[in-house]
Amino acid sequence: METLKPAATVWTREAAPVEKRDLWTALKRGFRCRCPRCGEGKLFRAFLKVDGHCPVCNQDLSHHRADDLPAYLVIVVVGHIMVPLALWIETDYSPPVWLQLSFYLPMTLILSLLLLQPIKGAVVGFQWAMRMHGFDENVPDDLPPV
């Protein structure tokens, strides 16, 4: 009499248990410069240096690849604030150029510096929520890096 062997279980990426990651929650947590996973640990160890891991939940954050996207987004946001403001002031009041520059240049610099870290945090939160780069813990080890 022949015995039947049980079928081998094949584990695929889709069959592995997956942690739910809400995009909007991760974006809000990142914008507040907090860990996108727990929302409690600090995301940055310096002004724009992302910490290697979260001190609270130990989430590995070294995989992020924000690169230049935060700077581009800051340029877009600050540009959409400052350009209409400059056009409105110029068309309605026509102040001297030196007065305009003494207002626009510092305001552009201040807004850029204030928004750079939160926007970078939101980009890291987006990458974590979308499981981009190395934020997917279910990736097989034999896949080559992108």
C-alpha cells in the first residue's frame, strides 16, 4: 500500500501576513516628523538626517530614498504662496523694489526652511506606507536591488 505525502506548502509574497499601513496616517505622522509606523518616535536625528531606526517601535528607517523630492515639493509650495502674494502686492500697492525684496527674500527663505523637514518626513511616510524600496519586510532575499 502506497502512502500519500502531503503537498508541499509554497509560500509566496502574497500569502505572507501583511501589516496594514494607512497612507494618510503615515503622511500625517511623517509631516509631524514622527515615525510613520508608531507616530511616537522621532524621525530625524538632525535637521534633515533620518534616524536609522525608530527609538520607540524599532522600525528600520534606513531604507528611505527621499533624495531631491522634498526640495522640489518645497519649491512648488513656497512658489504657490509667494508668487501670488508678490503679484497682489505689486499690482495693488506698487511699493519700491528694495522694500519688496526685503520682504520676499526673507519670507521665501523662512518658509522653505520651515517646510523642508515636515515635507521630507511626509515623503518618508509615503514610502513606508507604499512599501517602497526596503520598507517591505516580505521581500525575498534573492531579489536583486533596484
